[in-house]
Amino acid sequence: MTQVADRVRHILDALPEGVLLVAAAKTRSPEEVREACEAGLRAVGHNYIQEGQAMREALDDLDIRWHFIGPLQRNKARHAVRSFDVVETVDSLRLARALDKRCRIEGRTLPVLLEVNSGREASKHGVLPGDVAELARQVSQLEHLRVHGLMTMGPFTGDPEASRPYFVITRRLFDELGAMDLPGVEMAWLSMGMSNSWQVAVQEGANIVRIGTAIFGPRA
Ligand SMILES: *Cc1c(COP(=O)(O)O)cnc(C)c1O
């Protein structure tokens, strides 16, 4: 068994039932991702449109769901809609409208997650916690998008416990939005936690974890 396959099996075994492992595949080769898929991985996340498209083509024979997990520019909406099954990083109405327009042209609906800037960091993407409900309401009115949950990164310190408060904030928003019962909004997926923090994220309610390094090793 390869090291990548071994690590994927290990993580899949450790994840509670119902938690989806998304392999964060930026900078990796299609061959590395194929190994991960052969060990049972079912979803791959990409931060870059072109690299993601090329990887999807190279792995076309596999049954995988493709998640877009990077910052998305509006002028790339067409490519995102064509090549990804889910966009986890919607953080503005303008971006949502651009995606909706492309979906209309392509004749599809797109599940999206709203990215929350849970640490209120000036340098980070994502909608501020206090603005999430309003964005959800607005996006839910777009005909071709389906709001299916929230995603957050949180400030990165290297200490997994330092991430916990940001996961808690996001989980609380997730529950609040779910309780609001907005038409067209279904709070099904809560995407949080990376290689160093996924255990903490799962404890705080994540049901998608996005993991790169702990599967593929350090990035070059
Ligand atoms: C790279 C990346 C990850 C995974 O990071 P690792 O620390 O390598 O596990 C998760 N989410 C996003 C949005 C990323 O860009």
C-alpha cells in the first residue's frame, strides 16, 4: 500500500459516520490524487480553476465529487460552474449572481456553501459572521443556486485548540441559520478543519473536513 493510500484509509477510519473527507489537492499531481481515490476518497477540493479542471480531466474515469475551495473571481464563474460540483467559497452577492448567471446558461443548479470569515481577519476572504444571514437570504433568492451550508478557515496558528473558538462561532451560525428555515436554504454541510485541526472541527460539528498535508505530505 502506498503512503498516500495508507493515510487516506487511516483518516477515513477515524472520521465518524457522515463526515465527508475532501482532499485538498492544490499543487498535487493527478497520480497522487488517484492513489487517494483508490483508497476510498470520494471528494476532491481545489483552490485553482485551471489546475482543478486539468485534474478532473485526468481523473475522469473516477467517481469523485469536485469541490471548489479557493477564492473565486467573478470572471472565473463560468469555469467553476462547468468543472465543479460544489462551490464552498461564496462570500458575496456579486459572486453568487455571477455563478447564478452561468448556471442559467449551462442549465444546471449549483450547491454552494457560504464562506464565513470567522476570525474577522482583514486579510481573509469570507463574509463576516454578522452578515451571513443576510447573504444567505439574498443568495437563496437566486434561481440556480442552493445554499447548502457554511465553510470556514479560521485564523491559522498551528495550534489546533486555537481554532476551536472559530469553529464554535461558525457552528452557532450554522444552527441559527438552520433554525431560520429560509426557503431555499438547507443547512446540511458544515465545512471546517484541515490537517492540523480536523479532530477539533469534528468535535465542534464539522461534517466536511478539507485535508491536504495529512494525506499527501508537506507541500513543496
Ligand atoms: C490547502 C487547504 C486546505 C488543507 O490544508 P492542509 O493544511 O494541507 O490540510 C483546506 N482548506 C483550504 C481552503 C485550503 O486551501
